[in-house]
Amino acid sequence: MTQFNAHPDTPDAVERSSRWLSKAGLRPTRQRVSLAALLIGDGKNRHVTAESLYAASCTSDEKVSLATVYNTLRAFCDAGLMQEVMVDGTKSYFDTRVDDHPHFFWEDEGRLSDAPSDQLEIARLPDAPQGAEITKVEVVIRLRRADT
């Protein structure tokens, strides 16, 4: 389960969120600042779904619709503030950590977490088809709890 900033309306969380938005050239609207404060208000990175962010926003002072959450997450990704990680082609997770790094997907929990980059080695990629170039390689390692 994703843990969110417990107090997204604190002055520090609001200031951090406003700076985060401004550095990407996004206008800091009330709704964007509120969602950003939930995401990065305490300075920690998070993996969220639109639904989990929406649920967290329902307990905050700034109420937003699920459609607004989706649109805001898309704007954050387009601005380079977050990256989208697809799992199964049907489920999107949004990561506030934007450097290239692998992920663990915990199948039993439906949860995404960072995997240690220093332990991943990709020795060689296949050549891209003629007329194409590789833009990114995403690594999602699927896990299931072993029976004990």
C-alpha cells in the first residue's frame, strides 16, 4: 500500500510542491499543488496509481475528481516530473523518481517498488529494426511471495 505525506497542507509541503512544479514550468494551481504535496511534500519518492492518489486526495482539504488526477499525473509526466511504469499493459504506476532504474512488481500485493540498480547488468540489447531507435529500456521484475 502506498503511504502518502501525512500532512500535505503544511507550509513546507506546499513550498516544496510549488518549487517542484515551477522548475518544470507548470503553473502551480491549487489542485496541482495539493496533489504534488501528497506525492513529494515530505521529500520522499513514491510509486502511485491514479486511484491511490485519488483516494488520498479525498482525505485532503482540496477535493479533486479522478479525471483531474489522471490529467494531472499526465501533465507531471509530460513535464518530466514523474515517469509512468506500465505493468501488464493495463495498469499504470507513476513514479516520482525519474532517473533510469529497475522496478520490482509485487504480484500478490499489486505494488511497485524500486529494485537496486547496481545489481542489474544488461550486457547487450538487440539491434533496433531498420528506421527505429531505442529510446528507453524499462525493467520490471515480477515477484511473488514464496510459500514458507
